[in-house]
Amino acid sequence: MAVKPSHYEALLAEYSDSRSAIALLKQYRPYLEMIPSMRRPEESVIAIPLPIVRVREGISQAGSGGSPIQAGETVCLPCDVAILMCDPEWKVKMGVEILIYIHRPQEDFSDLLRRWRQTQVWLDKGYEWLMPMRYRHILSEEGENIYPLFVVFPETPERIKRGLKAAGLPFAVQTWEPTEEIEESESLSSGSAPA
């Protein structure tokens, strides 16, 4: 069984909530230990789906076929969720940033890895986060340390899991339970009537 768009969309929606992002980090203990306060975890983690940054220096994309990015321009990162750490007492962003990459339908190992590499290139010369409205008061400077976490499914091909392991990149396998609403919309869009 292949990874479906609804699998990806469900996890993207799930990890957009800081509580679910914390539950994901529990599957990879070194990252869980980076949360500033385990007594107040929900105030210590900011989850940003499809995050945007403003780059400080221009980036030439000639080598990868893209157009150049000018200094001060905003770009949507190729990760799915950014998890930023925040001091719950002082309400300031900490230096650790964890970027989540959810395996997308039809995506192979090189595509998944390329998203992480592209992010590294874009963030290398300095950046600042475009924070969601409710976090605009938090200083959005770049982090000191950026870490990736890949999320794969039981249906994800084994070569992708082997590739991530061989590259020394952390990943978590997520089982996904479809809801009736999603199953119904998939059966309607494929032309078959719901049972």
C-alpha cells in the first residue's frame, strides 16, 4: 500500500499543533530533551507549518535550476513543520530549531533528502523567521543549531528508511489511522459511493 496524499495532509495538520509536535519529539529522545521546560512543554514549543524565512544574503540557484533569491527576500522552506524552542518564562526564542520532513506521496529517498539539503543551503547565510501572528512578539532571529527529523510511514519503501539510517538522519515511523471523513471524501473523489 502506497503513501496517500491524505496520509501526508493528516500528519501535517496534526504536527501544526504544539502538543502533537511534542508527542512526535517523544519518539526521538535527544530532541525531546532539547525542550526548555518539561513542566511547561506547550509554552516551550512553537510549531510552524510550512514555515517562511527571510534570507539575509542572496542565494544563487543557478546550479539547481532555480532562480536566484535576493537578499531580504522571503522563501517557504521545503520542510513541512518547524519546531522552535521558546523560554516559557521570558517568552524568547531559544537557539534550537527542529525541522520536520514528512514523507510525501510519490517522493523517493533523493527527493526527501534534497529537501533537507535545500533547507541547509538557504539557511546557511543567515535568516529570520516570519512568525505566525500570535507569536509576532517573539524575537525571530536564526537559531544556533538546526536539526532535521524525518517522518515516514509503515508504507514508506524500505530503501528510504535504509537511506536515512545510512545517512545518519533521525526518523520516526508514524502509523496513520484514517478518519471516516477522510475515507468518505477519498471514496467520493474516486467515483465510488461510500459503503
